[in-house]
Amino acid sequence: MLFNSFEFIFLFLPIVLFLYYFLKNHRHKLILLLLSSYFFYGYWNYKFVALLLLSTTLDFYLGLAIYNAKTDLRRKRLLILSVITNLGILGFFKYFNFFVDNFYELSSLITNDTQRTFFLEIVLPVGISFYTFQSMSYTIDVYYRHTEPHRDFFAFAAYVALFPQLVAGPIVRHSDLVYQLEDPKKGFFNAENFSKGIILFVIGLSKKIILADLLAAAVDPALVGLQNLSTLEAWLCTVGYTLQLYFDFSGYSDMAIGLGLMMNYEFPRNFNSPYKSRSITEFWQRWHISLSTWLRDYLYIPLGGNRFGTYKTYRNLFLTMLLGGFWHGAHWVYIAWGAYHGILLSIERALKNKFRFPIPALKLPFTFLLVMIGWVFFRSPDMSFAGDWLSKMFLPPYEFTFFNLESKTRDKFIPVLIIGLVLVFKAKNTSEFDLKNLSRKPQFGILLALLFCICLAFFSKNSPFLYFQF
């Protein structure tokens, strides 16, 4: 079920909110959240609800066992069991086909035998990367005594499966959310939080429908005919996808945070105007914040961080981003994208105190350029396509025609592109909005209602959020 669908907005969400505030018993509210979240997830494919329940159950009881273990050795073994189980489930569903395909490609090069004798098509459960990382972080935090183990299975299961952030984040830490779920005061209707939630939800929906989807309507068909694009069109597609990805994913995050506020739950922000960054390091402090902090706390720091010398710091940066890229998908393009950012972060760190940018005003556009080049890998179906796309952008012959897009699409593309650029570089981030003040302005309410009606007019059944595939 998509946030940007009639069944979610006019059926699922109103029913859940009504029952949530109608029920008086706090435990009944938790059970409602759990059942509605499982229904939300099962609406896509009911078969994978059991997988979500399995991961939740394992980590709930392993968390208790880790806390109650009598020796450090047993605690460590139980943690390893949790990590191996979580990564094993994630690895099977997400990476099995990748490793099998590459095995056959490598063996065919060695033996010249192209016959494939083993076939097993694995369907990737939506959101598995997000809820696996969220659930696994709990047992790690219990092991390091960063959080107390949870003793209420329903509250813990609701934490893992809570529908606003289940399939595409933000990745919420146990200590940030589960105690909110247990607080009976959260069950009382709060008009201020509810109005803030509506504002964020409609803003996020507008980012997705009005900006991201319109950009995709131009970029996707154009990239199908990549060989026919001019240099100008290749660059416009790069800028267009850069904006599309941001408005799509930040739109989802705004909607998720808004849905949480409608039920008085506060999720951490996931974006902070990332394209205003003046370095790649700053970009990763602003982009997909919940993932970047997860990678820092559960991968970079355990690898050693910057504590063991310059070489190992660069190694840890590179490995963290490489694995972060691989987390996004079982394709070489994601590995290349992660490696690219790992190299950039290492170079920045090496030059931090040795090199001064000659024209400080150019730091922002230069960083934006580096980010866009990385998105070429992220968007490409394979490395060959990425190479062709980058060749179109940087290698001669240079062509500056603009005729390969349909005229109707072209007429919409440029205005939306300009509006998108203005918004990402000039507008405030949604986390900086004074939502309390905005909710009291009638003129803003009218604007919000207008945006909502425009979004409804452009709803499409074939418009999933880009990060659903991860």
C-alpha cells in the first residue's frame, strides 16, 4: 500500500486514526498499531508478513537473552547469533541472485560454458533492509548497554513494524521510539501535533506527486533512448534525476514523520537540505541522516573509526561507504556508488588541513556536481549504461540540442526543474518550518488544501517511492 494512494488516504489512515483515538485502553492501542502495520505490510504481499514476524521475534528474545546472560562470552555469542541471523535473512532475499548470477558469469569466462544449471528466483520483500537494520540495532544496543531490553512483545513488535516508517525509514532507534509507544499519554488526541502532522504529510505528498513524479515523467523516457541524447540533454537528465530522488525520498520521510505526529510519535528527521552542502562530508551529515548515523555507529566506529591511524581511518571510511552502497541494492552500480563516495570522503579527510579551496563560493556547486556524478551510478541499470551516460556528459563530440524529448514533456520538464532547483537551494528544510505558527494561518491552510487537491488529481497506481526497492 502506498502513501500516495486513495485506499491509504481515504480508507486505511482514517480508520486507523479513528480507532486509535476511540480505544481507551493503551494496550489495545498498541495491538491496533501492530495489526494495522502488519495489514499495511501484507497488503503488498501477505507471504512476507511471517518473515517480518520472525525477525521481530528472534531479536526480541535474543535481546532479553543477551541482557540476562551470565558471562561476556555468552553475551557475545548471542549478539553474533542475532547479527548472523538478521544478515543471513537479508542476504538470502536481497543478494542471493546477485552472487549466483556473478558466479555463473565468472565461471562462463573461465570454462566458456554459458549453460546455467541452477535457477532460483527470489522476490525481494519490500522494506527488508530498513526493518532488518532497525531490529538488529536493538540487540546491538542491548549488548553495549545503550538501551534496556524490552519486555513487552507487542510494544517491541509495533516498534519494528510501525507502518509510517516500515518500508522506507527513517531508521528509528529503539531508544528513540519504543518508550513513546509505551507512554499512555501518547494515546490522547493532541490538536497541535495532529495539525503539524497533516502539514508535513501534505508537503511530503506534494514533493512526491508534483515534483518527483513530473521529473520522472521526463527523465525515465529520455534515459531509455540514452544513445540519442545530446550533451545538454544528458546533463538535464542528471540534474532532473538528482532532484527527483531528493523530492521522492525526502517527500516520503516528511509523510512518515507527519503520520507519526498524527499519533503523537516523534521520528528523527532524515534530511537537512543536503544539496546546500559544501563538502561530501557535510552532504552525508544532511542526506538520509538515519542511515548515515546507523552506518557511523554500527559499522564505522566498530571498525575502528579514526582511532588507529591515518591509513585505517581511510580504510574504514571506504569500507563503510562501500557496504552502505551495497545495502542499497544487489548491483555493481550501487557498489560503485558506495566506493565513489568512500574515495571522496577519504580524499576530503586527507586534504582537510593541507588544501584551501581557491574560491570558497564554488564549494557548494562543486559538491553538488560531485553528488550528481554519483547519482549517475545510482540510477543506471548497469555499469555499461553508467559509462555511456558519463561519456555523454563529459566526452566529445559535444551537442547542445534539445529535441529528443516529447514537446509536452519538455514543456513541463524545464519549469519543474527550475522550481526544484530554487527549492533545494533557497527554501528552508521542512524541519526548520514553524509548523505551530503555520497551522494557525488560514491562508496557509488554503494553500495546503490546494496542494492536496492537485496531488489527488495526479495520483497514479504506478508511482511507488524509489526507496521501496531497497
